[in-house]
Amino acid sequence: MGFFRKMFGQGGADRDTGTIEPPAATPHRVGYDPKLIDALLSDHARLGAMFERIGNSSKTGDYDEVRKLLAHFKSSLQAHILTENVRFYTYVESLTADDPDNARIMHGFRRDMNAIARKVVNFIKTYQACDFASRTEREQFAKDYATVGGLLEQRLDSEENDLYPLYVAT
């Protein structure tokens, strides 16, 4: 539960000890789901479209709609991240449990992806509470939107090109 407290603003900074602990053996091990990657890719398409709608609403000056879309985007992103962490990362990390080098790489990817997600969530929290009353706020939103859009694109591309191909049946 500590991951989600940190991710969504209820905890402190990451603590990376530099060691990789293999997943604990449990009778409820996450299994392979042949539909998971398609579902995650579908999420990516929906999240991208939703993010684009946020930008379009800001360009037309409809900041009430921006705030509503940000709330919906946040809940959709959180659901996606939960699915990835519970079903994707847990499974792929179990595949690398006997290979310390690949386990370290996988852990690094997961840490990097979660850092990007935290930045996106911080952007959402900032602008959900914004009234966009001043030109400065609106201009800052446009700059932050572009920055976060780049981070989001980086995350989704990295997942699709580098991580999702690691999800194979054993």
C-alpha cells in the first residue's frame, strides 16, 4: 500500500535500497492473461484521447471542462497503473526472479514508469484546484500540459515498445 500513498500524495519520497527482493512465493501467484496487453493498449488509446480532450478544452477556454476531464483522467490513469502494477509488473518480475541482471533492469523500468506517473498525477492535482482566473495560470497550464504530454508519451511508448513484449506465457 505504500506505493499508492507515495504515488497519490500521501507518503514520502521513494526509498531505493539498491537491492532486488524476489517476489514472495504465494499460492495466489499472478498468472498469464492473454488479453492483458490488449487491454493495457486499449487503456493507452483512451488515456491519450482523454489527454488530448483536456488540451482542446483549454484551447477553447473551457476550464470547467478541463477540471472535469482532469478528474476523469486521474481516475482512469490510477486504474491503469493499478492493473499494470498488480497484473503486469508482478507477473514479469516473477519471470526474472532467477535472473538478477534482468530483475534489476525490470525494477529500474518499474521505478522509472512510476516516477513519470507521479509527475502526471502532480500535474492533475495542481490544475484540478486551479481556477484559471489569470492569464499567467492559463499560460502555465499550457506549458505544463505540453511537458506532461511529453512525459506521458514517453511512458506509454516505453511500455509498449520495451516492456509489454516481455509479457509472455511460461
